Amino acid sequence: MSLVASLSLARRPATAFAVVGAFWGAFAAYVPVIKARLGADDGLFGLLLLGSATGLLTAMWLAPVVDRWLGARGMQAAAVLFALAWFLPGLVHSVWLFPVAMFVVGTTSGLLDVIMNSRVSDLEARHGRSLMNGAHGMFSLGYGLSAVLCSFTREAGLPLEAVIALLATITLVLLPMMKTGVDRVAAAEGHVGGYPLWPILLCGGVTLIAFMSEATVEAWSALHIERTLHGGAAEGALGPAMLGLTMAFGRFGGQVVAERMAELAVIVRAAVLSALGAAIAATATGPAMAYLGFGILGLGVSVIGPMALALVGKMVAPHLRTEAISRAAVMGFSGLFLAPVFMGLLSQAFGLRVAYGCVALLLLGALPLARAIAALRRAQPA
């Protein structure tokens, strides 16, 4: 199936993916501004972002309930809440209130993430096609374009609140595209399987590594370029932009690769490639070399998370698919918020070069998990 055909099938959840990416891309580009406004050092700023992780864990339990309650309008409602939540971090100037604002953002982001991933998995099962990479590619495209836009708005002195207002308006315009039906699957007659704990833990672990590595570039690449490599504000904002655009390219390409190659084979190769990119970023001598590293990292890591989420959807009984993806997705998306803490503490103690070296090692941790998933799939009944 062509990329265009895949995106056409998944166009409604893909719209939500693009919206989520656009907001996070704007936030990543404005991280140096927000950090300076709060007067927080690296370690403290990383800890403040734990509010997002806490909110995401809350979303893990809320999402299946909200999804059942709102049905076809669940994605629309979550998108509205998500857009409104983003006004809070831009308006808060207090160190003590900032984690509360990020808790609200994390909760609404997790809610929308789980619902839109579940919708893509439903479509994959309905059409018998791989669609997850293309949908996640829309997240990366939205993220990268937003970060590029914000490189100009930062240079122009435009505050984050104005950018958020623009993105919220765009979200409202796109709401009709996010209404989609829900597949409700009852347990098959005679089903005796237990709760799919191991598929969730293993696939969720791979997704966690992927999204955590991705988030280290999202939240800290601008600071690495501006502080470690002495780049300007526009150069710093291009760090997350490079990640977003190369991830979009990788995910759209991964959509084609997924039709021809087994998911685990792609995950292993992508983990090695992205680890190389993190190592290049860690040893960069200037912004251009850092862009190369972030680009390679983005190209590799782009396909790991989506393929792991697609795998868990295939490894569980159909009636457990939404819940399994919810749990695995939240494990993965928690990496988006745990990464800033991880990077903040390492940067505070050793500097951002060492921190990105540790990201390379983290990515290689996906290899033993991939082998464990392969063994589990072989042990499952045909």
C-alpha cells in the first residue's frame, strides 16, 4: 500500500497526531525561554517537568474510561482539552506552579495520545494494513514545522502564549476531521487467555526507550546548541526542528518498509542507527555537526515506537487491544516526560555531552528487549 493510501485510511487520527506534534514542537523551541523565565538550573528544570509524567500516568487510567464514554467524539474532546491546557505553561511564571501546569498538559496529552493510537490500531485490524508509522509521521511533521516556525517567532520576540493561541485556533478548525467511529470487539467465545502482561511490558519498554530518546532532543537540543556549542536562538530552535523533520521522513519511509520487513528487524537496525546519531551529537564541535547527529538519531528512532505499539496490538486478543495499547503507549509516552529529568540531572552533574552519550547507551537497550519479544512471539500459539 502506498504512503498516500495509508495516510488516507488513517487521516482522522493522523490529524490529531499532527496537532499534538505542533504543540510539543512549539514548547521544545521555547524551552530556553521558559527555563530562563523560571530561573531554574538544569536539575531543577528537569524535576519541574515531572509534573507532565505524573499527569501522563493519570491519563493511563482515564483514557479507556473516557474512550468508552465519549465514543466517536473522544478524540475531539481530548484535542480541545489538550489545546486549552497549553495556555497554562505559557502564563505561569512561578517555579511552584509550573509543575502543576505541566501536570494538566501531561494528563490531556496522554489522554489524546492513547485515544488516537487506539484508533489507528483499530484501523490496522479493520483493513489488515500497517498504518502506525504514517500516523506517527504526521506527529513528527507537525512537530518539525512548528519548531521551524518558532525559530522565527523567537527571533522576533513573539511570546509563547501568542504561538499557543494560533495553534489552538488551528486545532478548533480541524476538529471535524477528528470525529471517528470506534470498534468495540467482544471476547471471542471460548477465550481463556490471561491478561497480556508480557507483551505490554516488553513492547512498552521498547516504546519507552524510543520516546525517551526522542524527548532528549525535543527538550534539550536547543540548550545543547546554544550553551554547549554557542549557537544563537534561531540555531538552537533548529535542533528540535531537525529532529522533527527527519523523524517525519523516517516514519513516512517506515510506513513503506513496514509492508516489506518484519517489525523486529526494523527495530534492531533503527536502534543501532539512532545510537550512532546520539553519539555524534554528544561529540559535536559545532551546530552543523549537532544537526547531523540529531538528524541521524531522528531518522532511526522515528520507527521504533510506532512499530512497538503496532506489535502489541498484534500480540493480544482483539477485545484487549485498546487496553493493551493504552498501557504500552503510556509506558512509552512517560519517556517524553522522564527524559527531561534524566537529562537535567546528568547535565547538572556532567554536562550535556555526557548526557547525550548516555542516550546512545539507552537506545542500545532496545536490542535485548527486541530479542525477548521475538522469543515471546515464537512461544505464542499460532
